[in-house]
Amino acid sequence: MSTSRRKSKLLNAGYSDEDIASFDRSTCMEMWAELITRGVDQPLPATPQPAVYDVELERESLKWEQQKHEAEMRLKERELALKEDELQVSRKLKRMSWNIKNNNLEVD
């Protein structure tokens, strides 16, 4: 850090212009080191900014979520109907197979 910048930091820390003007480079460094060891030159904590709440954006987001949920429900209903159809076909095939076996046994 340059001497002029260090003097500026000392000024911000509360030293007077007259005192700082009389400091040479080594004195500035010593004073600056002292401030650092005391923790005076710590950055101020950032103040949290309030969250910006966009009502219209939230409304659109909720609408999209609802549409997504409805589409997922329609897909699940179609998948369930397809499984039911497959079960019915499977049952019919088993009955037909059973009937064929029973009819063959009766014929023999």
C-alpha cells in the first residue's frame, strides 16, 4: 500500500491532518500496523438488502407450477388406464388359454 493511501486510512481512523502530515513513511507503517492489530481497519459488515418481491412474477410462477402439476396428473391417469387395459388383455388371454386347455382335455 502506498504511503498516501496509508495516510488516508489513518485519517479515516481518526488521526488529525496535522499529525498525519508530520508522519514519515515508517511512522505511517507503524501507526497502520497498530490499527490493524487493534482491528480498527476491519471492513464494515454488509447490510442485507431487502428482497425484491415481484408479485406478477410470483403469480406467473404459481400458474406454471399448477399447469405442470395438471399435466403430470393427466400423464399418470393415462399410464394407469394403459396398465388397466394391459391387465384386461392379460386376463382374457389367460381365460382363453384355460378354455383351450380344458376343451382339449375334454376332447381327449
